[in-house]
Amino acid sequence: MGVGLERAGVGTIRRRLETSGRDELKSPRSALVAIRNGSVPTMLKPLVVTEIVVAYVRLRRRVRRSDIRDLLASIRARPASRPAGLETGSPEERDVATCLANAVRRTLRILPADSRCLMQSLVLSWLLSSRAISTTLVIGVQPGPDFAAHAWLEHAGRPVSSAGAFSGSRMIEI
């Protein structure tokens, strides 16, 4: 673990979790099964924020020089480990996806970074793919003089991140 993360207290939190005997809270991936009322357990928030920032930095470098389809394929090809007790298609899986979407939105919003919808969707895709939760990136457009575009993620055909007024204007699904 890097010196910066240790100073931020992440190492201390991880050690407390490892010695607490609570196996479900040893990593942000496995702990998200323990989501209650749509939020990450307080002790794990620094780990989840760190995971979001690391994903953002890695993706930001690659997004400018990669085709979006290739970038998503590489995100989805990364090794994944499904959190214990999380079944495919379960309501809990949807809760984890929604909770992470909120965490990504809140974290990127306060950073001096590109927090627009495409980057949020890519970072969220990174986090969900690492937990073996499948998603579809949807890009919608509203043509005309006031052209607008928006990107969002869907899980099992339902938006995880906000589709806003674009849900009926799907242009592409990846």
C-alpha cells in the first residue's frame, strides 16, 4: 500500500476490518453486499472512494486514445470476483449497482476532474465489471438546433445512472 493511502487512514481502516472478524467487510468489493439503505458502510467509504479515483485516473489516460468500444471491452475483460452472497439478477445486485452509481457521482463531482456523464459511466462500468455485474453503456442524443448527448449505464435493462430526459432517445448501446 502506498504511503499516500496510509496517511489517508485507508491502511488503518483495512487493518481494523481484517482484525474485526467480519469477513464480509474485508474489501470494498465483498463489503458491498452489506449495503444497508443504499449506502456504503462508513468504514468502507475511504476504500470505495480510493477505488473510484484509481479507476478514474486509469480511464482518463485511456479515453482520449481509445475507441469507446475497445475501452469498454478492455474494462469488461478485467478479472472479476463476485461478492459472496450476491446472485446474478438479484435485487441486492441492483442495490449494489445503484449504490456505486451514487458513490461515483458524488466522488467525481467534488474532484477537480471531468465528471461528465461519459466518464461517470466508464468509472461505474469499471467498478461493476470488477464485481462481475454486467452493464450496458447507452448513449442518447437529442438532435436539432439545441443538440445534446448523454451517456448512462443500464443493468438488466434499467438505468443505474440517470438517463434523464434521454431515455427515449437511445442512439447506441455498447
